[in-house]
Amino acid sequence: MKIRQISLNVRTSGPTCGADLTFDSGLNILRADNSSGKSTCLQSIIYALGLEGMMSPSRDIPLPHAMTDVVEVDGIEHGVLTSSVSLEIENQRGEILTIGRPVKSARHDTSLIRTRSGPALSQPAGVYAQRDYFVRRSGAAQREAGFHYELARFLGWELPRVTRTDGSEGSLYLECLFPYFFVEQKHGWSGVQARIPTYLGIQDVSKRSAEFILSMDAVEMILESQRVESAISLLEADWKMVERNISDLSSRAGVLVRGIPKKPATTWSRDGSVTLEVDSGSGWVSLDDEIDRLVRELESRQAQLVTSVGETAPAIEYALSQNQERVTSLNMALSSALSDFDQAKVQARSLELRIEALEEDLRKHKDASLLRSLGSSDDFAESFSSCPTCGQNLPDGFEITDYPLTIEDNITHLEKELITFRAMAGDAERVVGIGQVRVNRLREEMDALRAAIRSQKDALVSPNALPNPAMLAERLRLEERVSALRNVRDSIESSKDELDSLGVTWKRNKENLASLRGRELSASDEAKITALRRSLSSQLAAYGFRSLEPDSIDISKKTYRPVHEGFDLGFDLSASDMIRVIWAYLFSYMEVSREFNANHPQLLIFDEPRQQEAARPSFQQLLSRAAANGAAGTQIIFATSEEDDDLESMLAGLPHRITSVPRGQKLIRPRS
């Protein structure tokens, strides 16, 4: 990423003021006296990118009074009426994007960012496509209308998913990355990674950021861990569904199932822990014992001698006739119930799809409403190609009415539609459930009726020694009960097989997850950490680091921060040596990322890098290192209040671009 140009514009009650700065590749020096506006210009870069959240969670504008309140011109203060920042950037593909963001405006909200696809600052006469985005609002990093979503795309970054402190997952935010590329003057030099935003609720935020910048394999291992965790969650959901099915099936048959846990467990054993019991009337007995008892009773009744059926034949014929008529009627009812059930399922699915479409449409309208409220003048009509009521696609140029609904009216309409359709979906789900119950009941009744008909037909063609109807009915009941219990037992055994398979896969995934979490760094990651340490040590030696031996400084494999004998560098360093560590640490990330073709944007911005009166030779070595990196294709911007003569001597022979503001002048001043 390259900063090409920045423009600050301030309209006051008096003269129109502003500042324009142009930067090249390589080392750029902005020299100006203290309180002349150089920090304002650098902070405006961060503000234009919507990244002030890297400094604090505050919604206040992080720019001084010259951009928000008053500007002093020739000793006279003029109130600021409106102000804005424009920034022109270039990515590694050579694409240029111009970004505009209001600082003080009665018309536009400060969360609105307006972009133009081209060098609109350096070549203002061009014609560029324009688009508006929002920033510092929920969804700015995930939705297409959010600027950070677009900025990540522009930089060619696919931000990884990370774990939050509450256990949920989300994207790694740009605010977590830019403290590696920009050090502001007030608090940025107070320690290594002083500005990493911990308030965003991301676990190990500095570690996750470092891994992304260096494209470490650890990121893939973390993602693999997350995928395994997701697979475990799906297996647990499948287990719960099978367990619920067993519970529903067994409860309908009066069978009590014990020993199946609600979720997989390493101690699961189908043979030793699962028992099937039924109420025999005198207490709970095992299902196998109850089936054996019923079979013995059935065999006993079948062995009994019965009287002739001659006297009951007319009654059997009449009952058979009635049952056959009932079968015809029941067949028609079952066919109708199946048709209604299928139609109810289709209707429920249709409502689900409609609700999904309405929710997406509502989200787009709310994004458009947000951009409009921020002051965007984009034509949002092109964003909506379907009717919000029926969902049909609208042809290009199609006009429904001369008085179309506003975006706000559409939002209200869509919200009401969602309420209606969600209520309809709830009713549809209940209809599906009722239909399922009805179909099951009719099928059971049909099975029982057909069994009775078969028995009655057998009786009519049998010899006169046919059992009486009461005995037949009892035998039939026993047969059905035995059959039902055997079916339940077989179904539960089949479900236990499925639980076995789920349990084995779940256990294997658990072992894989433990292995991933305990895995050491890959060879590539080890090489990157070694390169970090080498770059850090060589720089510390060059910068005159004396609190410790430079070669004794290491990079932690757990935090990727500089450590000494396993402890973070801290209070045992002098203030000036801490500044040297910050220089070396941030430069080492840029250099190692370039060496391994990783994700660092090859941009580094330091505001007043010579803090704590760091020795002149140390600062000269920093300038030399910066110039060497600049020659390798990176962009480095230093803002400093060093004297011109000192800078000239320290920069002698180094490739650079310097912008020097004469003594007594401000960067933000009246425009000619």
C-alpha cells in the first residue's frame, strides 16, 4: 500500500484553509516545527481510512481544533464551518483509490466515506466512478457497504476468522493490524504494540495480528482447529437428533430407554450402558424379557382348544363387510392426508425462502438508509432489482408508480411483511406437525384394520373348529404388540449403530483438535521467527542498544514479541532503548514479511520517531535503515521536528524525499 497524496480542507468564517502533501515510494520526511500540524496530517491518514478505532473505542474525532473548532491565521482565530480529509492510495496491483471523509459537516455524517476509483487528488480533471460506504458502524468490516470490507478487498487481504473472548467467532479487524504500520506521537511510543486495541474482544489479538501479517502457517492451523470444532458441533447436533428420535419412538411405544447421553462422550458404550425397559404392570422389566413373556403367552393361547365358529359366522361376515368399507374410506382419507402433508411442507419451505429474501432485502434497505443519513447522494434504486412485496424481478427502467415508497417507507413495509410471514411460517410448521401426526395415525389404523380383515377372512374359510372372535382379537392384540415392540427394538438397535458411528468420528475429531492445539510451529513459521530475531538483533546493535546484549534478545514463539530470558522487555530497559526496540520490532516485521512475500502492506509511518532524546547516531542509523527499505520497494513516512541542517547531514547520500515547512509557518494555512 502506498500513500500518494493527502489533502486537508477547512472552510472557516474567514479564509479557506488547508494542506496538501504528496509522498513518493521510499523514504519520505515531513519536517516541521512542533505544533505546526504535522501530527494532524499523519493522523488524518488514519482518520481518512476510518481506522481511528485502533487508538481508542471513543467515537470522538481524533483531530485537533484546527480541523474541528478554530483556525488561527495571522493571530486571528476563525471558526471552522466545515472540514474534510481526502486521501489518495495505491495498492500493489497499481490500482488507485481516492477516499474522502468529512470531519465537520452539517450535511454529511462523519461515518460516511466517499470513494472515487482513480487519482482524483493528483489528477482532479479526470472522471471517476464514485461510491459511498460507511465506517465505525456495525457491519463496516463484513458488509459490502462497509468501507473496511472494501479496503481489505483493495489491499488483497482475506482477513481470517478469529475467536472472541465470549467464545464466538468473527473477522480480524483492520484496526488490529495498523498499529504494526503506524505509530502516533502521544501514546504510540509508550511500549511495544502500545496501540493494539484490546477492547474489540478478540482473544490473543496481537498474536492473531502478527500471524496474519507474516502469513504464518499457525493461521491455517487455527483455521483447521476451527473447522474441526465446527465438525464436532455438527456431530453433536446429529447425535442430539438421533437421541431425540430414539426418545420419540420409544415413548410412543411405551419403552423406557436409559443410558444414552445427550451428547457424545468418550465413555460411551452401547452394550454396557444402554437399557430398554417397559412397564409390565407390576414394575419395569427389560424389553427382551417383556417380548419373551408376550411370545410365551401368545403361544399358550394359540395352543388352546376353542369351540366351533358356526354360531359366530354371520357376525364375522357382517364385521368383514364393515371393515372392507372402512378400508376404502380410510384409503381416501390417507391419500388426502398425504397430499395435504406434502403441500404443507412445500408451503413451509416456500415461506422459509421468502423470509430469507425479505431479511436480505431489509438489510440492503437499512444499509442504504444508513448511507443516506450520513449524507450519501448515491442512487440506491439500482441496488434493488426485485419487488419487496412479491419478490419478482423488475425489468430495467420499469416504473411501478409515479410516487414510489421512500427507503424508510420500504423498511417499515418490509418489517411488517416479516412479522406477517414469520407468523405464517409458525402456522405452517404447526400444520406440518399436525399433518405428520394425522398421516401416522391413519397408517396405524390402516395396518390394524388390514390385520383384522385378514384374520376374519381366515376364519370364514377355516373348518368349523375356529376360535371365537374374542380369542382371535386377543391373539391379534398380542401379535401386534409383539410386532410393535420388536420393531421398536430393531429401530433402536439401528439408531445405536448410528450413535456408534457418530461417537467414533466425534472422538477422532476430538483427538485431532487436541493434536492441533499442541502442535509446534511449522518449519516455515520457525524460519520467519528466526528471521525476525536476526533482523531485530542486527538493528538493535546498529541503533546503539545498551540495556542488554542485542544478541540476547529473542522473539517469543508464543506471543511473537521481543523477550529476554523468557520475559517481555519492559522495565529493565532505559526509555531511549525502549524506543530503539520499537523501531527494530516494527521494521523487522516489514522486512521479514517482504522476504517471505507475506501480508505486510510495506508501509510504515512514524510520528516523531526520535523520542526520549534518542542519540543522534541512533536516529541516523534508523534513517539509513529506512532508506534501504525504501530502495527495496517500501514506503516509509517520518514526521520530525529535527533541524533542517541536522537532517541534511544525516540524510546525506540516502535516497529520500523531504518536505520542510519553514519556521513559524503552519501546515494548515490559507489557500491562495
